[in-house]
Amino acid sequence: MKIIMLGAPGAGKGTQADMICAKYNIPHISTGDIFRANIKNNTELGQKAKSYMDQGLLVPDELVVDLVVDRVKTDDCKNGYVLDGFPRTIPQAEALENALKASGENVDYAIDVEVPDENIIKRMSGRRACVTCGATYHVEFAPTKVEGVCDKCGAELIIRDDDKPETVKNRLAVYHEQTQPLIDFYADRNVLKEVDGTKKLEEVFDAIVAILGA
Ligand code: ADP
Ligand code: AMP
């Protein structure tokens, strides 16, 4: 099962991807998490990506495409995976499609989590993230048991630098311009599925399971 999560920043892609991966036992590949881990470890890739991320801009395609294409070829991806935050541009989607085609594969589902821009700022301002294990929480909608501490691994939670309201506005503009066209791209390939992301976490997940099958 090869799944792509589509939707605006803050729509709940990562949250749902985590739940899908736990249920179907497939890896969660988040390009945002990969970049944040590289920034934390001060790698060359992290240094290159950081300036774009801090401004709410996309990291250039050439820094992300090979990384994902190599990742989906690894052994743990043989039963499928969830891509979260990739592709984000038409050239990225084409590169993935061509890489999969070369081995006779294709994306099975592109799940668009729909949330209007008005709801996004509130989601982002309450988001808390664990840079150690990638888990995501919300102070109001998905709180941790102990404030500021990751339920899954016990590490300290951070407020992402790019979740400031000003940066979120840029990210939404970038989303509408560069990423939203992917909805038509995957609709043309008959794999697009849309879910209402304004509902509660569990209700959104139920809608996704209804699409993927129990
Ligand atoms: P994305 O991966 O699309 O950027 P996240 O999964 O990180 O989005 O979710 C953004 C924020 O909104 C997080 O703080 C998350 O806990 C919260 N969230 C996700 N889904 C919902 C939902 N259905 N209702 C309320 N809050 C949600
Ligand atoms: P995310 O965690 O998915 O919200 O991603 C955080 C930031 O990482 C984005 O705002 C981009 O700057 C960068 N990023 C993540 N994935 C991609 C991608 N596929 N293409 C370009 N930039 C990306």
C-alpha cells in the first residue's frame, strides 16, 4: 500500500500518517522530519534546508527528490509506506512517478486532508513536536500526558520555528501556489481520495480506514 498524504501545512497529515502506519505496519516517511533531524545533527543537508524552512519556503526539489526515491527502495518499504510532506511540487510528483514506473509500481492512494486556511493558524500555534521521534501533539486538541514531554519517547517537545503565524502565512501561500496543483495531478491518475480534516482526529482516521480497508 503506497500512500501519499496531501493537504495544507497543519492539516493533520503527520498525525494521520502516524495512525495509518501503526495500523497497517508500514513506515512513515516525513520529509519535514528528515530535514529537522538533519538540522538538529547539523549536517550539510540540514544547513542547506534550514534557510528555506525558516522562511516558510520549499527546499529545492534537487535536495529532496533523490533522498525520497532512495528511501522508498529500502527493504522496509516493500509492503508499502506513507509519504508525508512529499511530493510538494509537480516536478517532485513526476520524479516519484517515474522512479516507481521503472519498477512497475505506482501510488495507490493520495489522501487529501482538507482543512480551510482559517483553521490552520490555530492548529499551528498549538502544535508541539518531538524532534527525537517525530511525534506531533497539540496543546488543546492532542495534549501530552505531561506538559512539554513526549508521550512516546520522553524527550522534550519544541515549538517549531516555522509555526510562527507570519511564517505560517507564507507556508499557506506556498502551498496554494506549488502544492495544491497535486490534487488535480492525482485526480487525473484516479488515486485521489478526499477527507474532511476539520473533524476530530479519530473521525478523520475512521474516514481514512474506510478508504483503505480495515
Ligand atoms: P501536518 O503534518 O499536516 O503539518 P500535523 O499532523 O502536524 O499537520 O497537525 C498540525 C497540528 O494540528 C498538530 O498540533 C496536531 O496535533 C493538530 N491536529 C491534527 N489533526 C487534528 C484534528 N483533526 N483536529 C484538531 N487538531 C488536529
Ligand atoms: P513539514 O514538516 O512537512 O511541514 O515540512 C517543513 C518544511 O520542510 C517545509 O515548509 C519545507 O520548507 C520543507 N520541506 C518538507 N518537505 C519538503 C518537500 N517535499 N519539498 C520541499 N520542501 C520540503
